[in-house]
Amino acid sequence: MPEYSRMLIEEYCMEHSQTKKTKFLWDMVQKSYDIEFEPEDCELLYLEQLILKERNPELKEALQDLDDFMCGY
């Protein structure tokens, strides 16, 4: 996963604290550093929903990078 995408997601989380989306994204980015982590299906589905709803194209691309990384692409 590109480090720039991680940084964008972390920046979003710092600017938009206290939301369900932020907590989820922060957890997923932190888990992405663990090479043995395997996301659950519900986590991947929720991430897909966030990607589809995201309006910011730069953040949307970063979320897609996270999704690709978590799925092993």
C-alpha cells in the first residue's frame, strides 16, 4: 500500500475525530502494518461501502488502495 495513501487516511482521521468512519479507518490503517492480519468479510464490505460513498476523489483513491492492500491485490 502506498505510504501516501496511509498518510491521507490518517490525516482524514485526525481532522474528523469521533465518528464511526474515522474509528474504523484508523483501525484498518493500523492493522495494515501487521503482515499477519487478515480482515474479516464484514470489514471489507464496510470498506467497500465507504469507497462507494466517498466524494473526495483523493481520499477515495486512498481508500481503494487500502482495500486492494487488504484483499491482497
